Amino acid sequence: MADRDLRPATREEVEQSLSFALRFNGRKRIHRADLYMADLTAEHLAKHLDDAGYVVMKRPSALGHGSNPREQD
């Protein structure tokens, strides 16, 4: 995959990824942490990354389980 295929990830995508990482290891739940707390923490981290000037890049989604075909543009 070439760098030209990358696009900046939205803050919502970063928050969702961070929240998932806080709750799971792979697909296995690692903590019984509250979903709400994981979402708040992810939102805080994503805001900090944005404020610090980080740009998180994302590859196009592959079609499959959980992917949105509209994101394939």
C-alpha cells in the first residue's frame, strides 16, 4: 500500500480505536471496565493528540465484517 492511499483519520475514528484498545486485547475483553469510562478516556486522548498536532493516518477499509462500503471512495 502506497502512502497516497492514506488519509487523515477523523477524531471519531481515533476515539473508537482508542476506546476499543482500552477494553479489548484482540477480540478478548481484558478488563471489566465500564464502556462509558473507556469512551471518556479515548475522547480525552484523541483531543490531546489533536491539540498536540498529531495527524493519525488511516488506510482505506477493506470490505468485510464491520466495514462501511461508503468509506471506499
